[in-house]
Amino acid sequence: MPLWLGSFATLAMQFANGRRTPLTRRLEVGFSLAFVALLGWGLVAGDMFQAKPTNEGAKAAIALVILFLVVDLAFRLYRRRTPLRMPEAAG
């Protein structure tokens, strides 16, 4: 729950500022790493369900989510530079 609240607070900061700042980018990366760590811990902690097929299916789904998060995190780190700003309109 605290991770979700932190992620939503980061989105609220972006909405209030009207753009992404270096601080919000770092916070997004930190929260993504924390989500990967939390899901990975749940994946290796043991059985989630008593039925073996159900347990394997849940673990496969969590592994897929971890994969998506890691790929997203890799793209964020690769494209860490500040996006270009729109030119001012000549007035």
C-alpha cells in the first residue's frame, strides 16, 4: 500500500507541476525498483496456493509482471535525459 501511495503522490506532483521534473523521474525509478523487489520476494517466498497448477499459474503471472516492470525500467533509465521543450511561439 505505501508503494502505491508513493506512486500516486508522484503522479500528483507531476500533475501539479504540469511536467516531469528530475525529482519525479528519480522517484518513479525508485518506486519501480521497490515494486520489482516486492514482487520478486513474493515470487520466491514460497507457495501462494495449495493446488500446484494454481500456484504455478500465479507465479508465472507475477514473473510476467516483473518482466514488464524490468523492461519499462530499462527504457526509463536508457532515456533518462530531459525531454526537449517546445519552442516559444513568436509573438
